[in-house]
Amino acid sequence: MILIGENIHVISKSVQNALQQRDEEFIRNLVKLQNYMDYIDLNVGPAKGNLEGILPWLSRIVEQETNLGISFDTTNSDEMERGLNAFNKNVFINSTSKDEPRLSNLTDLALKFDANLIALTLSKETGIPKTADGRVEIAFEICEKCLEKGLNNEKLFFDPLILPVCVDQSQALEALSTIKMIKESFDPPVKTVVGLSNVSNGCPKELRPLINRVFGCLAFGAGLDSAIIDARDLELVTMFRMLENQNPKSDIDELYINLAEMVRNFADLNDVKYDEHSKEQTQIIKTAGVLLNREIYSHSFTQI
């Protein structure tokens, strides 16, 4: 499981100010915070105006402070190339859709710099398809164009695009189905990645870590290869590493393993055994029920 830290994101006012002012101390502290990730995502948006040239500046700090790889995350192809020129080993390009000319441009950059390419299962024409079948169809179209240019499947990471469970809870299950179908449909195989925090956007702050962990567990069972996550959520990181190494140390760990196995083996949530007298285990099962679209989401679903 490849873990990518999401904590340098231009949408954050404090991060945006630090980037605009080239505040090295602030950024170095954020980089150090994510030192136990595998990659750091540098989301700088369009990188226009005084943010032009920001990716080489950020790359230097990451290289000085860590041994991590970088996920370059910008809508500006020129800025993307500046970043890749500054740090061109162990990198992700984040991200393309099916739309041209971005797909061709970023595929060319992935080939030039031997980078992994994150591809979103959407297009301007369709938006995000409501069904897993629609998303997988876009994945096939993207893959075909990448292969024509010479980019191997092993470099492709498809993002099924999680929508907030509080907006349309049916889409959590569709995202899980998309991951599973993508892992089963390509030969040679491609990989999958999710922006995990999206699933809990708009939910009460106290519920978000629980929702993220349970969805991450279910996605792992579906075959997820990588997740872009909040590096501050140490319980989430520990859970992923535990699932990866299959080394449970508690009843909660055993429950997460059983939930992942349930998804992997097409089993039913009712077959997953848990301690009904444990509040924590009961909340995990309730959360799984919501994410699998078996129970109705509300902001108070864990209390019902």
C-alpha cells in the first residue's frame, strides 16, 4: 500500500499564504509531519502569478528533509514539467482525465520522466459516471490512449473518484465496485488510488476519521493500491500498515481484517462477527453498513 500525504494543499489558507510568501519554516514543518508517508502530494492548483516556479522550490525542501517521493499535483502542465525537471525520480503525476489535450500532454511527461500517472475516471463530456461500469469504461479508454503512446499499465493508477457519503451514499459502494472491477479487468494489471478524505467531506468533524478508516479498510479489500490521506491521522496509517502486513494486535484490528476479507471474497456484512457489546466495534460495523449502502446515512448514524 502506497501512502501519499495530502497536507500541502493550496486550498488551505495557511498553506496558500506560506507558498505565496515562500515561508520555508512553515513548509519544512509540514514536510516533516509527513515523513512516514511514502510520497508527499504537492497540490499547488493552477500555480499562476507569484506561485509560478513553486514546485521546484517545494521539491528542494522535500529532498532536503526526507527520502520520500513526490506527487506533483497541479492543473498547470508547464509547472508540472518544472517540478519534474527539479525532482524526476520516484514521482507521481497527479492527475489527468480522459480529456485532451491534457491526457496526451501528461502521458508524454510520464514517459519522459518515468513517472506514475494518476488518471481520474471522468471526462468533461460525462462528468463522474454514476456507475462503476461507466467509470471502468473511461479507464479502458484512457489506458488505450496511454498504451498507444507507450506508457505501460504498471505506471497507471486509476482514481475511481469517491464522492462524500453525506451527499450521495450510494457512490461509496460504486467507488468500491470500480476499484474491484479495475483490478480484475486489465491485463497486464493497472493500479488504483483514492483521495480518501473525500468520502467524509461535509460530515461532522468527529465522524470523519472513523468514516475514512472504514472506507479505507473496505477499499483495501477491494484491491486498493494507494491512498492520498491526511498524514496526521496516525490510526489510519497504522490500520493500513496492519492490513498490509496482516499483523493484528487487537480485536479492532481483527475486525478490520475481516471487513477487508468480506469485500475481497464477495461475502456479506451480516457474516462478519463482532462484539456487539463493544461500542467501538459496533460503530465500525454501522459505518460499514452506511458505506455499503445498507443503512441510511445521517450525521448521527453511529448513535442510532
